[in-house]
Amino acid sequence: MMKSLQGVVVSPGIAIGRAYVYQPEVPVAVLLKVDDVEQEIARFRHALEVAKAQIESIQSRAIAEVGEETAAIFTAHAMFLEDPELLGQITGRIEADGINAEFAVQETIDSYAAIFAAMEDEYMCARGADIKDVGQRLLRILMGKEEVPLSELSSPVIVIAHDLTPSDTARMNKDMVLGFATEKGGKTSHTAIMARILGIPAVVALGQLLDEVRTGDTVIVDGGEGLLVVGPDDETISECQSRRGEDQKRQDALRKDAQLQAVTVDGHAFDVAANIGDVESACSAVDFGAEGVGLLRTEFLYLNRTTLPDEEEQYQAYVAIAEAMGGRPIVIRTLDVGGDKQLPYLDIGEEQNPFLGWRAIRYCLDHPELFKTQLRAILRAGALYNFRMMFPMIATLDEVRRAKRMVEEAKEELRSGGYSYDPDIGVGIMIEIPAAALAADVLAREVDFFSIGTNDLIQYTMACDRGNERVGYLYEPLQPTILRLIQQVIAGAHRHGKYVGMCGEMAGDPEAIPLLLGMSIDLLSMNPAAIPQAKQIIREVRIDEAQKLANEAVRCCSAEEVKALVAEFMLAVRGSE
Ligand code: PEP
Ligand code: MG
């Protein structure tokens, strides 16, 4: 029976395919006594061989896809499976206590992981995550609960999950994921943002999805409508296929002019930039007509691994991205971890309110070595390409000053080490905390530019979690309150002659663009696929009329009123063409 489920639109496009239900439950062993200890040890040894074969095959694929260096994680995994002491302890426990292999594996691995976690050395500390991973693999094999991890998918599927973390998304085998649908999530959760950057159709916040779909079912993700269709009939499949074809034609038409700069009807040339996270998204940014990068999310370099990237690796990665961007200007954001971007190998630990916790610039200022390693890599890349850097989650002037001092220290370290670097690199901040928005005119004196991060600015201003659809009605970029705050930030920066970009998702929202132009924003930065349409809208607008629209919008009483106003405006603009 065909069933349609309504969720939240996060990434457009239509995907039709087989479902893969991803339920990465952590296996938990139960203590059991066994009669035949020899047979139990043989069972363990068999699981060991299966695990080794699995790791070997993942490793050869990883070498081909991500290179030797990143694939080395799996060498460490394989080494644990050869470690005589570890293996001896497991078989020893089975023998001595007459217990099942699962429990012996779990207890031994937990004690090893605890020893690693307590180590001072950051590298050794991170080995704890590796050994846990190996332990879980063994447990799954022993318990017959094998899951195909998202990195190991070998045929094209639509991923169905309760939720996906940004690490899950980063680890996905992108060639095999046609689309995804989740029970939880919101429009600006990082998983949704990554789906847009990767151009994967996705729908989130679908409720009790896992009760409705089984692995192997045919499903359709209709990203533009926020729909998941389970078990579609032939008519629905062919209707979706023809809509997919029309979508493609519309996109192709928009892309014809995407490489040209957008100029308003009254002659104002306007730069549209892209939000990216790696070389692949840099290539698609160029392809979609980006004039530069308004947000390079460096955290994705830290996500898909178990140890911190060193200075050289970061430098190489930033240079590779700048090359892929053909030398276009890049605003690179320093590490923005915490919130929903958790790195298991950092010492952030459990927090009651991770979005209000030890994250982004707060964490970096408390870890000068980690921060300065990244700053040195950015400064060195700046010697070759046009980079500016910005700090995320700034709340106070003091944080800006402390971060800038660390930039100066990093320059000094490079100078004394004989490295080339950009001594005059532009330094900006993200405005994504209401305190910073309210202090915009004070902060503007201290920096070269602002970039408004509406994804967080909205969640903090409205006190609503950006990933929780139950309070999604509050998460509304076109709220007059939000518009007023943005207007105030732009005015604060312009008073001191500083430019203001926007890199939150709002920048690519077709309804918001005329308003932002009317508020005199200087740069819009968005996911690459949104660029052609944004340029098209800019080409339809007159700045003086957009200014009137913005002034009216901030006086409205609700987002609905603002939306009606924008719709009327665009209708008039299009009617007069
Ligand atoms: C933002 O908060 O608007 C932003 C661009 O940063 P992120 O989505 O990574 O939090
Ligand atoms: Mg943010």
C-alpha cells in the first residue's frame, strides 16, 4: 500500500530507489555462562577473522577514495585485532570465568578504552575511540547484528534513519546515497546543510518513519515538497520521474547565466559566494557560478577521523580548496565544533546544553595549541591565495581581542620558523549570537568584516533549537524581529565602513533575498546549488524599490505579513518585466 509522509523540506530534488534502514544501535553484551569453553573460544576466533576481512576491504576502498593518510585509521583497527595481549585477555576471561565471548570482548575492550581515555597524550587518548569501534564490530559479528555502515554501502540506496549526525553524513559513500529521510532534524541542522551542499535530496522530521519503512522497500524522496512516499504505485513513480525531468530543465535554464555576475535592474553589481567544506564542494561552487567562498566550514576536515589534523595537512587542504576555487577569494572560518558537531576525540564531554556550551571560539581560546595550529595553516595558505579568516560564535569584544592576539602569536611563530604567510590577512567575525548583533557597532571597530550566521542567530534570538521541528514554527527567518536585528548589524558595520556578508541559510532563501538587498547587505553566501536562482532574483530587483520593501517589512507584525509583502513585490517586479 502506497503511503505518503510529510516532513520538512531541507534539500530539493527527487530520488527514487530502494530504502536502506540505518539503525546504528550500540550492541550491548549480556553475561552468560557457557558449558563448552573451547567452542566459545573458537567462536571468538572466527569473529576475529571476519572482522579482519571486513577491515581489510574497507581499508582498500578508503585508500582509493580518501587516500593513504586518512585510510591509516583502519591500519590502527587491524593492529588491535593482532594484539596478542588484548586477544590473550579476551580468551583468558572466556577460559577462566567460563563466560560468553560477547561479554569477555565487551569488558576487555571497555577497560582498554578507559586506559586510553585517561592518557595525557592527545593522540593516545583518541585511540580509545578506535578500540571501541573495533570492539563494536566484534560484538556485532558475534551477535549476528551486522549493519552495513554508511561508508560501506555498495549499491545505490535511500538512507532512512532516526537521525543522522554530521559525522554519519561525512562518512556516507556519496556515490551510493541517492537521498535520505530522517525521523528527526530541522532545516538548518548540520546534516541538512551538508545534504544541500552535496546536492542530495533529503527530507527530515518525518515522525515515526522507522515503523513504516523496511530495508528494500521502494521509496521516493521528494525534497522540494518535503515528502517521503513509501511503496509508490507505477503512476506515482512515472509522475515523479517526469517532474524530475522538468526540475532538471529549470535548473539547466537558470545555470545558463550562472557564470555571469548578478547586476540589479538599476545597475548594482553584486557578488554571490558559496558555502563549502571541501574540494568537491569547491568544484561545484565554481560550477554553479560562485564568485568566491563566503564560508569555508573547516570543521568537516576534523569530523571524519579520530585524531586532529596537523598544520601541514590543514595547509595542504586549504591550498587544494583555493586551487579548486581558481584563486577566487575565500572566507575561511576557524574551527566551529560543539553543538551538534561533536568530535569524539576532543575533551568536550557531555554537556547539558551543548548549543550553549563549550564550543567554537570558546573552545579554541581555551586550547591555544589546537587553535594556533589552524591559524598557522590558514596564514600560510594566505601567502599563496586570497584568504580572509573569521571566528565563529563571538559574543564579546574581549573574545575578538583574545582571538586576534593568537593570530599575532601564530604570525610570530611562522616568522621565526621562516615560513611565508599573509601578514595582512583580513580578520572578521560571525554574528550569530544576539549579544554580538546588539554590539555590532562596537565590534565593527575591531574587525575587517562581519558575516551574519542566521542559522544560529535565529535559534538564539527565538530561543528555539534549530534541529527541533516541534518548535520549528518559531524558527522563521522572515520574522520582523530577525529582520530588525539584521538591519541593526548591517548599519553598525557600515557606520565604521566595514562590509557585511551573510552565510546562514537565509542568504539563499528566495523570499529573503530582495529584503537583504534592500537592507544593503554586501555579500550573500549560500550552498552552491542555490546560486543560479539567487542571481536570477538579484537581476529582477531595483535597489531603491528593495529598500522601500525592507523598510516596510521591519514594521510588519508577523512573518506571514512579510511573506505576503515579498510575494506582492516579486509579482509586481515580474509583471513589469
Ligand atoms: C550559522 O550559524 O548561520 C552558520 C553559518 O554556521 P553553522 O550553520 O555552521 O552553525
Ligand atoms: Mg553557526
